[in-house]
Amino acid sequence: MIWVTWRQHRAQILVTAAFLVLLGMLLLGSAVEASRYVAEHAPPGCPGVAVACGDLAVALGQRYEAVYSIFGWMPLVAPALIGAFWGAPLLGREYERGTHRLAWTQSVPVGRWLAVKLSLLGGAVVAGGLLLSLMVSLWRPVFRTGADSTFGNIGVFNMVGVGPAAWWLYAFALGTAAGTLFRRTLPAMALVVAGVAVSMFTLFQLSDYYAEPARTELSGTVLPADPDARLVSAAWVEPSGREVAEPADSGCPRRVDVGQSSKNAEAWQACLFGKGYRYAVYYHPPSRFWRFQWTDGGILALASAALVGLAVHRTLRRPG
Amino acid sequence: MRPALEATGLGVRYRRTWALRDCSLSVPAGRVAALVGPNGAGKTTLMHAAVGLLRPTLGSVRVAGEAAFVAQDKPLYESFTVAEMLAFGRRMNTRWDDAADRLAGLGIPLKQKVSGLSGGQQAQVALTLALACRPDLLVLDEPLANLDPVARHDVMRSIMAEVAGRELTVLLSSHVVSDLEETCDWLVVLNGGRLQVSGDIEDLLDGHLVLTGPEGASAAGTQVVGASRVGRQVSMLVRGAPPLDPRWQARRPGLEELVMGYLRSPESAALPGLTGVGA
């Protein structure tokens, strides 16, 4: 059964492994090159948040634009591909070609066939996701010491910790379930791509409620001190201490900004602060990184279990 | 002797339509049973229930020992080589005979990809896989469909060689009766999801007569399965003793005539236990 699984899915396994190796080499190469560049060009104390590091960060950004853009797409594209090429064909292709009637009429019972394939391939997918996360975690500090964005930036957040493993497993389970639903590969692939995108958006929206947001009152600025925090909501606090969504009768002139300028909004905010208003922000601080990682991971693991359960149920109920 | 295949009150429903209902039959061990009926009669459904590909809605179906199945269109993994297909069979079965010699004997190269084989060769590989796990019951769904006449003959001969060599029961379906005439000794006729005939072919042929005679001749004393009219001539398939009216000419039916007679009269049935005809 292990040999059968390997023989039937070796194309996906080898391509994914090759992709990870290639990405590893790319990350390693860019990290080595970047640290050499940093050693030559960086002022003391950089990279970091200091003003003097700005030039360096911009220069690094320009040098590695290609790597960054691959990186930007990967949180969405990688799980979608895993779901489409590992999950969707697992049962969809068997049904499509009629080979399920060959596979499930041998001595090995259907239940065992499913158990071996799902655990081996699911395990491989999780291992691949963890490897990706490890590589990214080792690579990122070279570029961003001090100014972290692993929590605030959802793309990065989904590429580190248990994120990739959870998303890959979820996409695999979704593809498998879609394969039993359509009994065809192509529609199942399409469903995986759409499903992963929708799930990622939904989970991001949902993540605001993973914990009670922290509250802090700002004066003089509307931006929280930690740029890596996730902003949930904000409100104005009147001098009387009452919290309002929009200050009324403040006496500050509010003009609409044109184009990309925010000059008028800033003037209005400065006027409000001058009159004793404060700005309350509700946010999740980056210290909640692991709490959010495990919550996302837990939800995705449960969803994967449910989808696999659905696929197994549908398969066992009517194998023919 | 224990029957190789036994169905009791078997019913299978897909959503709202019954593909098979109230089907009770038993095929004795060692027989080559032909499962005949028009498209949509429930042949494939009966076979899938027998090999465990679907669960009966009602009743049960039991196979004595191990069953091997070759589905319609003889599915194989197209990207596998023939040798890999054999490795697949070996790893997926508890009982396994090395079948490489059999394929070599048929001139099928083991290193060839399955997708590069002819239809007849693919049928032989599928059949070889099914035989290599030494089944007690071999179930073949339309094994001869989409094959040229030479391949049909070769496949049929392969099956017969296996049956002669050991204790093997075969259930094979076809909607072409003439394919089965020489090889099968048991007949099962399905029509519209109902079982019409199940019995030993020789006994069935002996128990029926084709009568031809003028319109108006009396058929009293016989059980009429079905009748057809050509001009003033009446031709009918009857069961039991010939009638007394001397204007009838009686002869033994052929297998095809027998099958057609029943298929044209879905309300008739020849089942052991119901009518006493057959085994």
C-alpha cells in the first residue's frame, strides 16, 4: 500500500520537494548575499528601526524585489496548489478514470486504502509546510532585525509558525473532499482554489475575535506605537471621557482630501487633539503571535478533520 | 454444495429509482454464469453489490470465498507499466500468483506502459490481475465490449482455460447473447431491475419449446412465455409439455430465442422455487 501510494503520487511529491529545495536555495542565496551587502553598507546598529537604517531597508527592498514578490504570493498560491494537485486528484482522478473500481475490489479494504493514503500524504503535506515555515523563519531576520512584521502582516503571519502546515493540510483535505463531491479532478481543483482564498479571507476577519483586544489611548497621533500590532477598531474619546465613533460639534473644520493627500485629515486630527480629544485604539499586540497561530492552526486542523471525515464517509457509503 | 454466489431479496435504490428489486438467486460453484439483459437492466448494479462496491438497500448478497472483479471498460492505471500493474496487484492482495509468465505468454511486454497497449491487451492485463489473486468467484462486467472479434475470442478462451484448470465460478455480463452461447452453462436474465430467469442453460432449453402454427390453434395445457405474430403464423415460446393441438410444430429453442422470449415479456419468469423450472 505504501508503494502504491508512492507510485501514484510520486509526481506531486517530487515536484513539491523540488520546489522546496529550490526555494530553500533561493532564500539561502539571497540571505547570504544580503548579509554580505549589509556588512558592507550598513551603518552601525542596522538593520533596525533607527532612522539611519531607512536607506539600507529601501536598498535591500529594491535588490530583492523579485524574492519579495514570490514571497508575497506564496501564502495563497502554495496551499491552493497543494489542494489542487495533492488533494483533488486523490479521489477525483480515481472516480474520473473508473480506477476506483479496480483499487477498491482488491483484498485491501477501502477503509485501509483511505487510511494509508490520507495519513501518508497528509503527513507529507504537513512536513512540507513545516519545512517551509522553518526556512522562512531562518531567512527573514537577515532582512528585518528589530522591525518585525510576522504578526501584523497576514501574509507573513501565514508563512511562519504552524501557519503553512495548517493551511497546506486544510487545502489537501478540501481537495480530497471536493474530489468525492464532483468525482472529477478539474472542478475539484477549481473549488480548492476558490475555497482556500475564501477561507483565508474569512479566517483573517475572524481573527479579530481570537482574544479581547487591548485598548490604549493615544494623543497627538492616530498610529499605535508598535507597527506590528493588528488594529481591530478605533474611536475618539471626548474631553468628557465619552467614547464616540465620530466627534460631533467639535468645532474643528473637516475638509475632504483629494487624491493621495491626507493633509486635511491630519489637520483635523491635530485640531481635535488640541481641544483635548484622545484617540482610542483597540488592537492585538504582537505578543499574541503564538496564541493566534495556534488558534488559526486549531481551526484549520478541525476543519481538515471534518473535510476528511466527509470524504471518508462519502467514499465508504458508496464506493462504486 | 454451497452456492458460489447467493442473493436474497436484494434491492438497490439510487435516490428514488430502484436499480434492482427483490432479486433472489444462487449460482452453484463451478459454473460459468451469463448475466443477460438490456441496458439499464441492473446487471452492473448486481455485480457491484456482489463485489462490495455498493451496499444493498434491501436484502443481502453473499459470495463464498474471495471475489475478483473486472469493471466495465477494464480500468487500469494508464501511467503504470504492465510490470507496475502486477506489482500493484501483488501489494494489494493477500493471495497472489506471479502472473508475469501468463502475460509474457500472451506477448504483452512487461515494460510497456498500459496506455500504449491495445484494447485487447488491456483486457488481458485486467483479466490477469483478477485471476492472479486466485479468486473463488470471478465477476466480469461486459468483458467483451469494445473488443475486436479476435480479442473477444482470445479473452473468452483465457477465461475458459482458467475455469477448466480449477474450481472457479464466473459471472459475466453481456447484452450480446451470442457471445455467451458456447461458454456459459448458467443463465441469469435481468430486465428492468427484476430477475426473470435463473437456471442451468441445458435445463432451461429442455424445459421450453418454440411453437409455430396457424392463428387460432389452441395452446391449452402449456404455459406461454411470449408470442409473436408474422402474417397468419403465430410463433411462441412456451414452458412445459407440448400442447395437444396437432397444428403446432414444436422444437427446442436456441439460447437467444429463449432470452428474447423472456425479455419481450417482462411479466414472465422462470425461477427455481417459483415455477420449478431450472436447477
